[in-house]
Amino acid sequence: MRAGLVTHSSCLGHKPPEGHPESSARLGAVLDGLRGLTLAESEAPQATREQLARAHTPDLIDTILGGLNELAQRAGHARIDSDTFMSAGSAQAAQRAAGAVVAAVDGVMAGDFRNAFCAVRPPGHHAERACAMGFCLFNNIAVGAMHARIEHDLKRIAVVDFDVHHGNGTQDIFFDHPELLYVSTHQMPLYPGTGYEAERGVAGNVLNCPLRSGSGSAEFRAVYTQTVLPALEAFAPDFIFISAGFDAHRADPLANLNLSEQDFAWVTREICAVAARVCDGRVVSALEGGYDLEALAASAAAHVTALLEA
């Protein structure tokens, strides 16, 4: 059984203003980096309103798919905050990005894929239940996690987030659910200013492991070996999701950690090893950040190669 690749050309149609770091070139670089890997490719469907509503408020869904989408169609762009924009193709891209994670879950559960990577944009982990922000419109991973719970009756879900920025959105959506575990390693201080160790969730179901600026492979691997992986295994999830941001790479222009593509391969193998022991290897990852195109392509290829080898 091969690893799955779920994507859609519509994800290229989300076009923030010229010069914005979250450009369509990112997804192009990722897909180029994956060429030559033997993957079971699948086209992402649109997430339905019902699927989105498991993670987001009706008001946010209506705003993204309705009012802001209409403004972007008329004016070319609609601004959500200083970092976050919609273009004429953004609503479609956001629905496909969330739908990709839903489809990946279904594919893994049906045995079509051993595990899967969703090559999508816009990213998702900053999107809170009621608020789009930080380049993110919908929280793709959270939508997929809630789908796994409701449609596949999986009780315990874990998300591991190694993006350099804290996933405040996933934390917000998971915070009050004891059967949902959110684990994040991220640089601090850095946008969005959340992710302190004291943020623990309603039942200790949030685990934040901030890293100081300048931290590299040794610090990253130590926190996973000593803290993250034991916590993940102890939680014994029925399904593991990965928020796969590659902006902790030493070449990334938006942060100051010093990881390499080998670190992303290593952490992916370690997460998959836990999954093999506790949940029959069920893993779905989705692209989050990563803004140096060469580093992004190499890191995504290393990550997906590790999924293939799991």
C-alpha cells in the first residue's frame, strides 16, 4: 500500500498581493520536490459547509465563502488582517485545502493509502474556530480531525505541529476537548504570540514546547525524544495528524530556527513509529508554512519520503 498525495490545482488560485510570502510558488515548489516519488495521487474535493462547521462557526464560514469572497471577486482582493488576504480564487482553494484532509482521512481509513500528505494552500493552523488569520482561512487539519471523529467514530485524535509558528488556531479548536491532543514545537517569541507551556487545555490536552531563537537539530530532537513522543504514545490516539510546516528550516526568511530537511525526515519517522504502535500507522499530514522555496521543496520531499518508508 502506497502513501497518498492529495492536492488540487485550485490551491494555486489563492493569490495574496504580489510580494506576499504565502504565494502559489510555494505549492509549485512542493509538487516539484515530490516528482519521482511513487505516490497514490488523489484530487481533493471541496469541503462541505457541514464539514467546515465541525471546526468553525457559521459566521466565519459565511464570511469566507460569502461576503469576503464576493468582495474579492469584485475588487481582486479582500483584506482580513495585515497578513491575511483573499483573492478571487481563495474561497475555492480554502475549501479544497480542507477537503484534501477530509479525503486523506477517508483514504487511510478505507485502506487506499497507508498514510497521506496533503499538498495544499492556504495553510490552516492559525485559523481559530471563529477567526481567520495568519495567512490561514480554514483550519484544514482541524476539519480533518473532526471528520475522523464524527464519520469514522475515532475517539482520540492527536495533532503534532512542527511549524516554526505556534498553531493558535488548532489549539483554540482543541482546547476544550479532552479527547483531542494538540502538541506544538515552535520558536518563541514569534508570531502569533501564543504557545506558552502554561497553555495546557481543559484536561492537559495541549502540550506546547517552545524553542528559543537559534535552536537547531540538537534542541529540536531532544524535545521530541524527551517530551513530545512519550506524551504522544501515552495519549494513544486512534489517528495522528501532522501540521507539516517547514519554516523552522535554517534557510527560512520568516524565523530563526536552524533545522534541516534531515530533521523533518527524522521527526516524521519518529511520529510514524509511534503511529505504528498505537493506531495501525494511521497518519495524515498537511502543508503549513515554509517560505524559502528551495528549502521547502527539499523538506517536503524528505517528509514525504519518510511517510513512504513508514
